[in-house]
Amino acid sequence: MILPEAVRKLDIPKMVKITQLFPDDHLEDTAAAVRDAAAPFAAEMKEGASVAVLAGSRGIRVST
């Protein structure tokens, strides 16, 4: 591959390979965790009402 003159003159910084480790924390029983988190608000919830649950998506694996 032939690079254009302008690209050949660029001063490219050194690159290093890194490894990022993420904690392997997970919930064994997601449904129970949601019930436990909602328990303080249970008295305010009416049967059949809609409830929004917000969660980050990193590492979430859906299982049924």
C-alpha cells in the first residue's frame, strides 16, 4: 500500500497493548434482586401498575 505524502509525514505516537479487567460480579437470581430492591416501594405500587426498571447494559446476559 502506498501512502500519500501528507500521511507519511505524520508523527504517530507509540502504541501499547493494554488489558482492562472488569469485575466478575453477577446476580445469581435477578428476579429476587429486583423484588428486594422494590420492597421499600411495594406499599406505593398498585397491582397491575407499570413499573420502569433501569439498568446498565455492560455484561448483562439475558436468560429465560
